[in-house]
Amino acid sequence: MMVDLPAVPLLDVCRDNDALGDEILAAMERVVRGGQFVLGPDVRRLEEQFASYTQSSFAIGCASGSDAVLLALMACDVGEGDEVIMPSYTFFATASAAWRLGALPVFVDIDPHSYNIDPGGVQEAITPATKAILPVHLFGQCADMQPLAKIARDHNLALIEDAAQAIGAELDGRRAGSLADVGCFSFYPTKNLGGMGDGGMLTTNSEALADRLQLLRGHGMRPRYYHQQVGINSRLDSIQAAVLNVKLPHLETWTAARQQNADRYGRLFAECGLEDDVSLPQTQGGCRHVWNQYVIRISGGRRDALREHLTQAKVGTEIYYPVPLHRQECFSELGYRDGSLPHTEQAAAETLALPIFPGLSGPEQHAVVSQIAAFYGAAMPTLEAAEDRAPLRRSA
Ligand SMILES: *Cc1c(COP(=O)(O)O)cnc(C)c1O
């Protein structure tokens, strides 16, 4: 059944940036007229604010989230033949960073409720060649870091957080980015703090690692034209930092809006009686979820049919991720096959991300859930369920 309701985009970055348009343009103009385009005072200011926001001692800007992961592994001396334990259910950059250093990604299955790496599987995957553990805080909530930190300590391994999707997420009151040796962030426009191009950030509490990261992002050069180590060119552009300096003070408001949107979905779905067909995302105990994605799980092999229905109804959705990394062609020589990581493969086959961006409206969310209800011939949600019950909260 088709229902005539508004179209809803998966993401509308222009809507979220709109209120700050003049301020962002003014910040960009200052960079254009100032003439310092790489690093510089805007980047230093962002690094300071970012360190404070993530409860970290140091923050180091770089060119992208992908480079952040690469630099973190380099700073932890990961190289040829080392094994890096990570989830397969993540964005490609998590694994490609290790691969590019000649290290081997060792893929471990996820917990099917949080979609994050299963610490039990990490313990089993340790070998004498293991050098680092690289958990990902997928969709906006932290991986189960406490057991991972213990495993890392017991085996003298580096622990690196891929926090690209989790800026502002917390575990037991501690922020993502401060939960491991190094934290990696991305300012890709679809992330919770998005720039207007590529950008990334590293966080650490170790002065030695901060120094190493600073060296490595600039060709290992110190002083100028004297190279202590072979680094890479991965600096943050001033213009991106200027944009992000305008946006960072608003991040908590946007996070609160994402949390409110997640609550609205919960109320809307509760009216449809779809519990057997649609599983809603779960927030783990002790977590502050920042909802980079709102990912539902569709049982009965109907995910792709539902997605097609929503596409027809002009509701934007996405599949994160249709092919888990252990099944990617480029990693075929690692020897994983279908069935190697069952929870990961099931998630890849069943999950669907719905719109959750801060500027999403109640009526739009009502339209999303109504179209899903129509697909199943279920009860339609009321518009009242999308009305806000409480003022915007500032934290979990
Ligand atoms: C986005 C993302 C990255 C890479 O960030 P870029 O800035 O796009 O290079 C790495 N890991 C995860 C989990 C991501 O979601």
C-alpha cells in the first residue's frame, strides 16, 4: 500500500548548517583574507576546544578520519606483519589503514545488540603477532571498552578507538576519544560534527603519543627539512577548522536533537505493533548514545523489499554496511568465507538506517514510520506520537 506523505531525505546537511550560514561564511572569509591556509591559529584553537570536549589532554588535527586511523596505527608502531584486531562490520577505512602499513586486519564478530566488537572474540583472536586492538564506536555508541582495555593491558597491546561516528558519546561518563591510547575522529560532512570537506582529529592523553602524531602528520619533519621519521602529509586545512570552530559550540544542541529524534521513533514505532518485524536500536547500559545513525533491523528477509518500498515513497534510507569487510574482494586473500562471522553477516543482511539528522521534523518522522507501517499493513502511528514531550535535553 502506498500512502501520500511528505518525502524525507536521509540527511540534509544544508538544513542543519543553515542557521549558521553567515557566521560560517565570515569565518571562511577571515581565512581567505588572512592567507594562512594550512594548520595555523584556527586549527590550534579547534585542537584546544576539541581536546576539552573529548576530555582528552591533546588533540591533533589531520586531513581525514581515514588518515587519523592510519596515523594512530603508525604512532603505535604498527607495521609489516603485525596483526590488528578490529570489527568487520565497519567502514572500510578502519581496515585499510592497517593494510596500508603492511599489517593484517584480524576481523572479529560483533555483539548483535550493540553492533560493536565482541570482547570475547577479541580475546580469542590474540596471537603472538597481535599489535593493536581497534574497536569502532559504531552508529554513535561506544564499544565495550572496559574488557578491551584489560585485554590490551594484559597483552601489552595498543588500544585505538575509531570514534569517527561517536563524537560526544560516553561510556560511564567518559567521552569517546579518552577511552584508549589514541582516539580517531572524522569531520566528513555526514558525521555528527561535519566540516565542508574532509578533515579529521586525533586525541590522546599521552604527551609522547601526541608529539609523535604531530610529527607524523607533517612528514616526520622537525625542524624544517630535517626528517626524523617517515611521516605523511596529513594536515587540517584552516578553512575546515574555521568552519568547525563555528559549529563545535552547537554540537551538544544537535546531539540533543538526535536523541530526541531517536525517542520519537521509539514512540511512533510503539503504536504500530511491528515488534516481530522491526527491531529498534538499543542503547547499552552506561552509554550516552549520540545517534550518528538510527539503524533498525528487519527480520524475515524483507529488508531489501522494505527499502525499495521506502525509496518509492521518497523516504531516504541507507545500508551500513551491505558487504562486511571480511567479505570484500580486496581482502579475499585473508581467507574468510561466508559464515566466518555470523552476527556480522546477519547484521549486514538485515539492517537499515533511517533519517535521524538534527533538523528532521516530527511530521517527517511520522511519515517515515507511516510508510513502514503501510509496507506491513500495520496500524498507522498518530501524529501526536511525534510531538515532543519534554524540552530538549542536553545530555543522555
Ligand atoms: C567515516 C569513517 C571513517 C573515515 O573518515 P573519513 O573522514 O571519511 O576519512 C573511519 N571510520 C569510520 C567508522 C567512519 O565512519
